[in-house]
Amino acid sequence: MKNLVKQRLISHRNNFYRDKRQKGIVSFMMQSPLHYVILLEVAIADLEGEPNCFEDLIKYIPNRFGSRSTINNILNDFVARKYFCKRISKDDKREKVYSICPGQLELVFGWINDKHKSLKEVG
């Protein structure tokens, strides 16, 4: 039992370090829990066909993860690195709508599949 737990912990540690060393959206989303949650919210809304605006994200993400300005800064970083696309809403010109840029969702999906496989292997 003890050896199995140790093997699982080592596997998770190695996967974590590997993910942090990667370049691109996967490494960027691993910078903090807030980066990760923002990516999840934008990706889910994008897949549902209703991209999020800034106010939607503020409403969905608990305050304890980060302030409005921190969320805005992270969104701007995602956009600057071309991981997210930002456009003006058709309904309200004041709203900025965020979606995942083409090609980035596939990288995130690949990372999720890798996590799923590694969890099955140690499970």
C-alpha cells in the first residue's frame, strides 16, 4: 500500500514538473489557480457557443481567487500571448468577449487527455 501511494505521488510530481516546463498555453494556465479557472470558464463558454465577457467571468469566479483587476490583467496576458481572442460584443459595444484562439483548444484538450491517461495508469 505504502509503495503504491509513493509511486502515485512520484507520478503526479513528475507530471506537474513536466507541465510547468512546457511552453505555451498549458504552462501559462498552470501559473496559478486563477489562470486555470479563467481558462476553464472561457473554454467551456466557447464550446457552448456563448463566449464570456469580462462581467460574466467576474460573476462566475469566486472573489477569493482574485480581484477584478487581477482577472483583467490575466485576461490581457492570455490575449497578448494569443491564447485568447478578444472582440467587442455585438449586443453591447462596451463589452469585451473572450474566446480561445484557434489551435489552442486542441492543446488544452491534449493536456486533459494526458491527465486522464496518467490517472488511469496510477489508479
